[in-house]
Amino acid sequence: MSAEFQLFFNDEKWYIAHKDKIANKIKTLNTYIKKNDSAYLLSGIGSISNKGNWPFDVRFFFEDKRIFIEISAHPLSIEKDLKALFTWLRKQTGIVILDEDGELAGW
């Protein structure tokens, strides 16, 4: 079972103007594997997901005003890359990450 998060930007105009910059940052992560039709995929080093039915651990879905994030597993390599991505984003603009219950996430 996966965990779902919503990444909101305090300045939606910044997000809209910089989607390509965010996508390029995701592509630089060590765990990035590919972009499929609708999402950017990450797969952790030594992840148990790779041995099952899921070829990824994280999916980023770029939506109109937010990024929807689905995390199916988070080995250390995934946690490191997610923290790096969120730290980088916070240096660019204000963000809020909510869990599936609408509560602030610990990322």
C-alpha cells in the first residue's frame, strides 16, 4: 500500500512558470529512472519494490496547481533524494506538503 502526498506551492504562478525546472531537478536525482506518460518515477537502490510488481518506489504527477506524490516504498536512497528535492524547492519558493488526510507531512 502506498502513501499519498500533495505538494502545494505558496506561489502557484511560480510553480506554473517553473514546471520544467522542477522536472529537470527530479531527473538529476540518483534514484530517477524515467518519465512515463503521466509521471516521473524514482526507484530506490536495493528496493524491495523492484523484486515485486512495482518497477518504482515514487511517482510524481504534475497537476495544474500542485504535484501529487505517491510513495510505495522509501529505502534510504529514496528518503535522501526526496529530502534533497524538498530542500531545493524550499530554497526556490514556499511549499506545503500534505498527507492523504490533509495534515502537514514531515518532509
